[in-house]
Amino acid sequence: MVPAWLCLLCLFIPQAFPGAQPAEVYVDVPENYGGNFPLYLTKLPLPRKETEGQIVLSGDSGVAAEGPFAVDPQSGFLLVTRALDREEQAEYQLQVTLETEDGRVLWGPQHVLVHVKDENDQASGHQATATVDVSIVENTWVPLDPVHLAENLQVPYPHHIAQVHWSGGDVHYHLESQPLGPFDVDKEGKLYVTRELDREAQAEYLLQVRAQNTRGEDYPAEPLELHVVVMDENDNMPVCPPRGPAISIPELSPPGTKVAKLSAEDADAPGSPNSHVVYRLLSPEPEEGAEGRAFELDSTSGSVTLGAAPLQAGQNILLQVLVIDLGGAEGGLSSTCEIAVTIMDINDHAPEFTTSQIEPLSLPEDTEPGTLVTTLMATDADLEPAFRLMDFAIEAGDVEGTFGLDWEPDSGRVQLRLLKNLSYEAAPSHKLVVVVRSVAEPVGPDPGPGATVTVTVLVERVTPPPQLDQESYQASVPVSTPAGSLLLTIRPSDPMSNPLRFSLVNDSEGWLCIEEVSGEVHIARALQGAQPGDKYTVLVEAQDADEPTLSTSATLVIHFLKAPSAPTPTVAPEPSRHLCTPRQDRGVVVGGPRGDPDLAGGHGPYSFALGPNPTAQRDWRLRALNGSHAYLTLGLHWVEPREHVVPIVVSHHDRVWQIQVRVIVCRCNVEGQCMRKVGRMKGMPTKLSAVGILVGTLIAIGIFLILIFTHLTLARKKDLDQPVDSVPLKAAV
Ligand SMILES: *[C@@H]1O[C@H](CO)[C@@H](O)[C@H](O)[C@H]1NC(C)=O
Ligand SMILES: *[C@@H]1O[C@H](CO)[C@@H](O)[C@H](O)[C@H]1NC(C)=O
Ligand SMILES: *[C@@H]1O[C@H](CO)[C@@H](O)[C@H](O)[C@H]1NC(C)=O
């Protein structure tokens, strides 16, 4: 654009002094010039080499040139910014120097004389100049080359980036930025960036500059476009992906198992080193002495895999990965990313008992079903609660189901319980094999010997203590009962049980005695001091004859009754009964007194005793059956067979009866029954007829004998007539 201007300027420069030595420059300026300002006057003869200096323009007396003159630092033209008036000032003395910032003069001073010409009658000449302006516009309003600007540029702002120029009067520049950006244009068409740019916010701008007249109307020309390209700087560090939940990896996973892929973002220009990130594993560090790392990281792809070093179930590991841009080169920006990894448990451990063998246990035979035999403990080395659930079973030794197991699946504690009665005879010992298994499907080797435990249970034989036929005994006796009277007999409840030995524990009065073997309780001495209505309680002890440690006891309560003034006659004789002798295992039941009006409804309780007749006491035994009946048996092995009348004293509270019991004792036949029964058979002869028969029989025998003797006598008479040696010897007897 400068050459076009020079053509115009030649009109105003009749005299110039080009040359190395700064001779004075003379410039003519028409007064009241009606074209556009600034008006370029002349190119100053500035030296080409000295580009660093600053052009300084000063006025006549060396002070700065206030007012209408200036020098365009780019082109080196002297220009005037407004119209000059010759009447106001006809000449201007200027000087131009090139100086460093600290005021050292590099070149100059160049003196310039500006002369204001009187141009009153040259208005038509300006019209012609306006035509030339059009061609100048076409030359200066040319497309601009793209501008490359570094982001974050540290320079004073606003910062000049380009220049446009519309050659015409009264131009006003209007700038638009697509998208909106920190750009500005000043009156002179200088484009500025007003603050730092950020490529990551906006990488390119399209600026459009329009030339407008003072009324804000566009000059009829396309707007000038300027591409501003923001150049990348490595001002963004790599950004880690958000940390997600922990990644679960099953334990015992082989090396090379994929764990995660880390991909960090870098906002700097894609494809440039500024966004080229590489990865480095910071932690976990390899363990001392381990054969490798637990994790391997591919530095390019960021993928994490399992390494050779083993990991334990339940471990929580935080991987720390350093991400560096510039491909890891010196000066790259970095971030540390974290990946949480949890090593999941698998069911690779079988549960095991804490003891493999336990001492034999003894259980008494009478242990109640449900009793706890023993508690076994098992453990499982897995961590996951679901893998620690256990099942137990008795695998051998309990075909009958005598034992059972009770457990809570998650406790590891199992109770061995007795379910059925034990029997020493059936099985004196049990050898139970208990096994434990994991509820969840196990992984890995089969359970070892620790999954089995053997429990030996020994059954202890139990002999039950003796039992008596009553829990307590009662008897009522008149205070006058003589010594030796049988009171009652204490017996075992089971006659087949071991024999017992009886004793009285606390018979402090010495009134009673008990037969050690039979259990018969007798009055030992006269009941002196006993008062009717009193009670006397003694404790009877019964010991097992074979095992004296086994014993039992019962109370015997004796109620004393008033002595019968004279034993009341028999209420009613008991009907007779039969017993055979020698003594058999039989007796007769004796009831209470019949016809007793007070007791007609109830039966007792009575107490029974043999009457105080020594023969009766010797020959008979009486035992209470219950409150209303007693049992009478022979007291001796042999009792004379005949009819006996047995006196029995029956008492109830303080009332006493004596009853006579008729018992017919007969001989026993082979079946142990009374022979007398035959004599009762119908059609048998009476005594008289029997005597008749006997006499008749004897007479018949006598006749028979007479006949024989007669016959023998006749025969001997015949023999006497015969020779002697013919007589048989036997006949001589
Ligand atoms: C077990 O023994 C008890 C007491 O000895 C007895 O009462 C029960 O009936 C017995 N049970 C079985 C099933 O034999
Ligand atoms: C004997 O012992 C029993 C039970 O302890 C008791 O009730 C009774 O009074 C005692 N008898 C005498 C005479 O001490
Ligand atoms: C007592 O025993 C006798 C003979 O065994 C029997 O007939 C009677 O019913 C029994 N009385 C009571 C109250 O048990």
C-alpha cells in the first residue's frame, strides 16, 4: 500500500534530501485539506538496520510534537492527523530521532520542515484525488493471513495482532468475532487481543472487520476476515476418571487376569505430545522377596492385569497410577489416579474340626433322651460368611439313630445329643464318626482328615434302686397289743427283684422289730406309754442284698387305738375257706367287719392283726392288702389239717373288732390243691355205707380163705395115699 501513497505524496514533496546524512526534509501540506486523515506526508529516511529503536518526534524547541503530527512506526511515514490552517501557523519545525528506551539516540536528529501551502482555489483538484482513493481502497482492504496466537501468552494487553486499513475519509471500523472473543479494533484499524486466550475454551476464532462511515453504514465492500488460531500449550494435566467402586477379583485368579483399564483424559490438543499420556504404577510396590508384582500395568494402554505375586482373599488394595503427559518426558504434567481392588473370597477351604479325636465319654444307661453328650467345634478358613456355613452328619456308628446333631449353620458349633434310650445289653459302646462339610459348593481339594471326628460313647450299666410295694405304710394297733404281734410285712414292689435287707432307722421307743429278710414288722414289746390317738412314725430302710449302696426307705406310721375293753364278739363269722398243707403259695383274703352300720358304705381304712393267741400267731401270717382287706397265709410249713378258727383283730381309728376266720386246712394233692375236694364229690359213699362195704368185703375174704384152706386139707389127705417123694417141696411151707 505504501507505493500508492507515494504517488499521492509526490504532489506534496517538491523537495527531499535523500542520503545517508540526515539533511533537512522539506514537506508542503495544503491548508484545510478535505480528504481522510491521517494524511501521510512523507517517508522519513530512517535507517533499515536500526529496527530496535523507537521513533521519537519532537517539535521546534525540542519538546514532544504535540498536535497534528505523528510517525507511523511500521511504515516510517510522517503523517498529519488533522487539517492545517496557514493563518494559524504557516511552518512547523520538527525533528525525528531513533532512540532506545533509556533515551540513547541511535539515529538522528532528522530535521523536518513542514510548510502549509495556501490552496484556496484548488477544490476541483480534490475531486480528482477522490477518484484515486477508490483504487487505494482496493489495494489496502485485502484479506489477511491467519494469525497464530499462543494460549496463555504473557504480554501486556491489549496486544496488537494485525492491521486493516480502509483508505477513505471518516472510516469507522467494526469488529465481530465468531464466536465472541476478546478482540478489539481501534480507530486506526489495529486489531488487538485484549486478554489471554485459552485453546481448551476456544481453539479458533473468525474475526470480521467492517469499514463503516460516520453514520454506521457499511462501505460497499466485503468485510475483511481474519482467522485467529490459538496454539496449544501444555497447560492441562491429565485428569483421572472418577474413582468407581472397588473392583472385585476372585482370589487365586491366574496372572494376566484383567483387572481394569485406566484411561485418563488430557484436555490439551489431541494428537499432540501435550495430550499424549503414559501410565506408571506407583503402588503397590513389589513385596520384599516376592517373585514379582501383584499387579502389572501397561504403560501405554493403562490396562491393569494380575501379576505373579499371590494375593489374599479379603485384601483391599488401592492401586496408585501416575499418569504423565508429554509421553512421560521431562516437564510433563502428571496426576495420580487410584483404582480400588478387593480380592474376593472363594470357597477353597473345607471346614475342619478343631479336634480330631476326643476322649471316650461315659453315659449312664438311664441318661434321658435329649441330653447333650458333647459339643464339637469346627472352623473354616474362608472369609465369606456364606462359605463358612457348615453341615454336620453322623456318617458311621449310629445305625439305630440313637444320637443326633444340633447346630446353627453359622456357628461352627455342633451339639451331639442322645435321642433314644441307651441299653448296655444292646450296645456297651458306640463309636460315632461325625463329619463336617461346607454348605456352599467347595472349590479346590477334597476335605482332609480334619473334616472327620470320632466320638466314642461308653454306656454305663445302671441298676435301679430297690422299690417297695408302698411309698409309706400305715398300721393301727390297740395300745394293748401284746409283744410278738405281727403288724404288717414290707415287701419289694417286684417279687423277682434282688432280695432286700430291711432295718428300722429310728425306732427310738424300741416298740417294733423287723425281720431282716422277710420284712415282717412285729410289736417288739408291750406298747407302754403309747396313748390312743397318738401316732408313731419310724423310717424303714431297705438295702439291696447284693449291692448295699442301693437302698430305699419308707415311713411306717402306727396309729395307736384304745385297748378293747373286751374284744367285741365276732361281728359275723367269716365263711370258711380252704388251704392245703404243706404250705403252698396261697392264702385267703380277709375282709373288714361286715354289717358295721357306720362303715357299710366305705371300706376302711382298717388295720388287721392276728389275735393275741400264741398258737394262731405261730401258725398264721396276716398281711394288709389295702385299706379294706388283708391276706391270711399259713405261718408254718405244716399245719395240722383240720378246721381252724383264726382270731383277727380289725381296727379303724379307735374302734376294734375281733373276727373269727374259719379256715379248713387239708392235705395237698399232687396239683397242690386240697384233697378234701374228692370227699365232696357227688355219689360218694357215706361213713355208714363205707363200714358196711368194709365188713362185707372182710366177710367175702374170710369165705374165700375158708374155701382155700378146705381145698388144701382135702388135697393133703389124697397125698398121704401116694409115695412120699412125689410131694412138691413148696407145699411144705
Ligand atoms: C426310655 O426309658 C424311659 C425310662 O427308663 C422309659 O420311660 C421310656 O419309655 C423309654 N423309652 C423308650 C422309647 O423305650
Ligand atoms: C424317724 O424319721 C422320720 C423321717 O425322718 C420322722 O418323720 C420320724 O418322726 C422319726 N421318728 C422318730 C421316732 O424319731
Ligand atoms: C382290696 O383288695 C381286695 C382283694 O384283692 C379287693 O377285692 C378290693 O376291691 C380291694 N379294695 C380296694 C379299696 O382296693
